[in-house]
Amino acid sequence: MYSTETDLLKVIDRLSAQSKVIRRATALAAGVPSSALTKLTREGKLRRVGRGLYQLADAEGYEHPDLVEVALQSPKADIPV
């Protein structure tokens, strides 16, 4: 657990450096509680981009966010192009 919101944001920043979209499971594994994800989303610091998927509010989005969501939710799915 992290004691301050600043500590949580540092972890979120580190995770978002690895991928623009942060999976809830990845955040939980890094010690970020689910309630913190909800709180940061309500405060406008995170943006929920799909079920269990978050992005920093000031991060640049994807051209096709639906495809990103499908790819992250179902990594073995075939996406025809």
C-alpha cells in the first residue's frame, strides 16, 4: 500500500511509461488499491478507457481505442484489418 496520493501517482506514472493504457490487474499487482483507481478517476487524474483499463488524463489517446481495448482484454483475439 502507498501512504500518499503522490506515491500512488508515481506508481501510475511508472506503469504508464511501460504502456499508455494501464490494466487494473497490473495496477493492483503494483500495490495500487482499486479504491485509489476509482478516486483518481473521479478526481480527473485518470481516465477510464474501457473495462479495467485506465489512462493518465493528460495522456494522448489512440486513433482506434476500441481495437486497443479488445487487444488488451483478449490478447489471443484475432483482429481482422
